[in-house]
Amino acid sequence: MTAERNLRKTRVGVVTSDKMDKTVVVAVETLVQHPLYKKRVRRTKKFKAHDEHNQCKVGDKVRIMETRPLSKEKRWRVVEIIESAPDYKSAPEV
């Protein structure tokens, strides 16, 4: 079973929305080469990912892994939170 899971696709992206229950929207950025001009262009794609414990918040850098379809649009799950976003609510006001 471990070898099987290693074949699954993984992506790293930033959480852009956490308003749904147990679901986050993750924006994954990739660089692709323009077919004619050969310049590298930044492309962003958004994936809905399963967040079992509602731990992710907007701005977190997360790793997601492909999984079986969990709903109509959700085919990814959050594996780990790589970097937490700073919490601006707890910062003292000037």
C-alpha cells in the first residue's frame, strides 16, 4: 500500500479560501513555456482539497495529494501544512 501511495500526484500551493466545512481551495502556481515566444509564463490553477480537521487557514502553504473523488469537485486532500500564515488578529494595534 505504501508503494501505491507514492505514485499519487502531489502539489504545493497556498490556501485561498477556507469558508467551506472540511474543504479548502488551494491555488497552485506553475511555470509553463509559451509555445511561440518561449517565455516562461506563470499559470495558477485552483484545487478543492479535503481538510479533515479544519486546520488550514487562508495564506497557509500546504502540500496536497491526489485521492479518490470525495465530492463533485474534490479530488485532493491536504497532506501537511508546510508554512503557517501570520496571524494578524493577534498582532498589537499601533
